Amino acid sequence: MSILQRCPRVAATALLAVLASLCATSVQASVVVTGTRVIYPSDAREVTVRLTNQDRFPNAVQAWIDIDDPASSPVDADAPFVVNPAISRLAPNSGQQLRIMFTGAALPQDRESLFHLNVLQIPPMNAGTADRNQVLLLMRNRLKLFYRPRDIGGPEQLAERLQFTLVPSGEQWHVRVDNPTGFHASFGGATLSIGGQQWTLKAAMVAPKSSMQWLPQSPSALPGGEPVLQAQLINDYGARLDLRHVLAR
């Protein structure tokens, strides 16, 4: 999450209108986005994402999609998607759906393409101190959005097709992860264990048809013994699947 996000000039009038309708005595906000990622099948007309305002006061929400820019704003959002509504007001203890529509672009058809959905949560000003300067904290959720071509099928075999290799080199060893599939492989963590010793790895998402090196957070020489890799693969629903591989040396 990031704070103090600026609003785009092109939407300033609409956003001010929404903000003007908000009134409460607290600046704490809690708009929940259902799910941890968005899957957009290439043959879908649209997909929806549900928002829930768990506060006892209204919040304004602004949403946009970017390609790969954590500092993006609605002004420079560059992804081939439209979010509707782009700006809205959520009543207290209520929900709303965001409709996401693909506008068309020449994307690869043999692998997923990665984008990011941004949901900016704007709490109301404190009506009790309206005559004084206030700091407005804007909270942003940023979710991965995967555009999934129809012809690559489903990710059911992803875990089985991932390949893990221990590459020794003194204290500079690493685990190479090869992903020959058309899907992104997201991980919630990984460790390498030998005997009674364990190393936490810098596990990161592996893009389709690519490889990545996972380095240990605290490098040290590996002792003799059988290396066991344990990792948590995150599926489409945000659940973590435990993987275990005995690696060759």
C-alpha cells in the first residue's frame, strides 16, 4: 500500500464531487478487495472485482490498471483495460463491483501477460475539524492481473512442470527455477534444508517460459547431505500449495 497518492487532473471535477459528498468523524478506512489476484481469460467480455466498505462511514474509491509501474496514477495508466466505475462512492458497510474490460492489444498468445490493478481508497475529511488543516491518508491496494490466453489451457499442471536445480558455488550458491509453462509461478516463500540447517531463499515470481535464480538471504557454505527444497506456490485463488523437492548435488 502507498499513501498520499495524487488524483489525476482529468478526473479532478468528478473526484471532488465524490469527496464533497463524504462526511465523517474518522479518517480510518477499510475497503476490502475480494481476492489476491485477477485472472482475465482472453475470451471474456469482462471480469468483475468486488469491493466491500467495512467502515461505518463512506469512502471514495478510484481504480486503474498499469503495466508495471508501482508509481502509476490514473493519468499515465498504460494498460489496455478500462475499469468501470473509475471513481465511485462506497456507502458505509456496503459493497460494489468493479467491471474490467480489455480494450484490445497485440499480446502474446502462448503465455500470460502481467498487469496490475490499483484500488485507491480515499477516506472522508473530518467534519469536526473542517476549519483546520488536515492530513488525508490515501491507501492503495495493488493486485496482479493476469491476462490468460485461451489456448494455453489451465494451470493445473504448473506445480509438476516447475524445475528446481541447486547450483553450488561456495557461499555464492543459488537455486535455479525453470518455468517452461505459459503461466506465472507466484510463490509465498521458499527454504532449502540440509540436515539440521535451513536457509530462507529470496523467492520471487517466475515469469512464463523463463528462469530465475533464488539466492539465500544469509549466504553460507553448504554442508554435506541431501538438499531439500520447500516452497509455497500460490494458485489462482490465493491459496498456498506446499511443494517439496529433493535436489541433486
